[in-house]
Amino acid sequence: MSEPSYHRREAVLAPLISWPISSFIFAHDCRAPFLVHAALTCLLAFVWLVIFREKPQYHSSVNGLELNKIVAGKIKAEHNRIMAENPCRPLIMSFPVWAIWIAACGYFLVVSVAVQFLPLYCLLIIRETRTDIALLAAIPFLFMFIMTELHWLWYRLAKHFIKNCYLFYLFYVISQLYNFSVVAAFTFILCILTLSLYGFYRSAILVGRFFGQFIISYIRFFTGFAFFFTAAAVVFFVEE
């Protein structure tokens, strides 16, 4: 699975799985899931320690064929390592790279609002019950997951949906009228947003070529900024 595909699935499956479970725990005041989560975390940490192969030539589970592949891969990577010694300066001085980073930041600004505050929106604005808000908030991400899996069929149409801000304005207007329209608008926006995700990932590969791996790697800083900015804006600037 490629890194872009992994991030797409992670972004849509996290709220789709966690919110209904969190709603059930909140409604029944259960503490056992937290203990199970802690136990699984310790178990996975132990498994990672067992299979971690910092020195594969000394690892008991690495056979000769796998070791030959690792050595061949290291030899092939020697040529690229020279180019990768100092990638920061050419990336920072490149305007196309900054355009990709800004597009990624704008994308995750929208995603962070939906991921962090959609349940609160359903509770405080739509006035849904506490037991239903998680399921209601997870419905748009179900459609987003479907769109993510099918994005390769129509990703070339993504350039026709670059004005998502107008859709959010439409969402604000119709949210004052009908609750069903709120859910439908959010579902539609998140489905379209899935198409835009492929845009800056594909641009990073086409523009960066070999440096595409570093461009995508540095996107994590803009992702963190987006999640921090939206949370800070809601806490300090949004009135109750």
C-alpha cells in the first residue's frame, strides 16, 4: 500500500470506527475499553520489539534470501543518498513545492474542522442526542471512504471541484433550514474533498520527482499546523 493510500484510509477510517465506539462507551459509562486499549498497546509494543530489524544480518527470523534483497536495496540506494544529503535548501527555495505545501495545509484545515468538531456541531447546533451524535457524524465519513476507494475512476475531474469554499458557504446557509440538509451538505463536501487529496500528492510526485518523498514527508508539519490552528481558533475565537 502506498503512503498516499495509507493516509487516505487512515483519515476516513479513524472517525468512522472510533466515533460510534466512543458514543457507546460514553452512553454506558464503561471503563473496560480503556483497559483493553492499554493492554493492546503494550502487546503491539512487544510485537514491534520482537520483529524490529535494526541489524537484519543478526536477526534470527531473517533468512538468506531476504538478507540479499536488503543488501541489494542498500546498494541501489547509495546513488540516491548523495542527492538526499541536503534536500531542505532546494525544497525551501522552490515556489512549486510551497504551492503543494500550502494546498496540503488548506486541505487539512478543512479536514481538521470536520474530524475534531463535527460531533460537537451535531450536539450543539443540530441538537441531536448524545447517543446519536457519533453515528450521525460518522455517516459522511462512510461516504468519504467509498469515494476514496473509487477515486481512481474519476480523479481527473478533481480540477473542476476546486472551489470548496463556496460549498461550505452553501452548507452554512442551508444549515439554518433543515437538519437533513446539514448532513447531506457535509456528506457532499467530504466526498468532493476526497478528490482534492489526490491533487497535491500527485503534484508532489510530478514536480518533485526524486524529491517527492521529501515533499510528502514535510507535509506532516503543515498537517500539524492545520490541526493546531483550527483547535486554537475554535477555543479562543468562537463564542459559545
